[in-house]
Amino acid sequence: MKLSAFKSQLQQLDTLTFVQSDGQLVPAHFHVTEVGQITRNFIDCGGTVRKETAVNFQLWEAGDYDHRLAPQKLLNIIALSEKTLGITDEEIEVEYQGSTIGRYDLVFNNNAFHLLAKRTNCLASDKCGIPPEKLKVKLQDLSPVGTTQGCCTPGSGCC
């Protein structure tokens, strides 16, 4: 989800809810402790130089159970970040503490923001010798031998 879409959703909400990738709610007393823009410059395993930029939110919870972050307050924090840091309209990445700091993508569904677990991937599989995934076909979808569907007709001379 890009920052512009996130802000648009925030403007329509009365309460702010985040749902973890396992379906559990982030406790309602969470804080957004950081809003920033992160740029990663790197070389993939195939030697290609790459650059990724994302808007970063860090969610954190403490024992202050009466704390509630209102959507308008978060919009104000984002506006200050855009003005002060020059944050641009990039995809959002959320950091949230599990057994370690997890990094998540974000989607909006049913009046809540859902954290989607990120996965690693080889960006240069063609250069690393990783074979492309084979097309998976169900045998039941193939035409039986001797039928005219998808093969030669008898007497056509094609076989």
C-alpha cells in the first residue's frame, strides 16, 4: 500500500486498527514510534545494482493501556514527516516486534490495516542457475489419448 492510499483510508476512520499476519489484533494501545523513509542500495547475487525506497512505520506497544492513537494524530505525524524529511509517496513497510523485529507489507480490508508477512526471494534466479518453476497441470485437464480434442483427427495424416 502506498502512503497516499494509507492517508486516504485514515481520513475515513474513527479508530485505528492493525491486524497481525496471524490474524491477531495489534493491541489497541500501540504507538507509532517512527515514521521515515528508508532507501536500500544493494547488489543482488547476479551482480545487478538495485535501489528500493519505502516509507517505514514502526509499531510498538508499552504498558500504557489507556493510550489510543487517533487516525488524525497519525495523519499529523505523517504530514510533519513529509515536510521535515521529504518523504515521498512510496510503498509502506511496517516494523512490528514479534520474536524479533518483523517487516510487513500493508493492505486495508474490513476497516483495518493488515500486516502481510514479507518473504525473501532471489532477484537474479536466471543468473544463479535456479530453474524457472515448471507449469503445473492437472492430469484430469489433459485430453485422453485417442480423442480429437487437442490432437490430430483420424485420417488427417498428421500422425
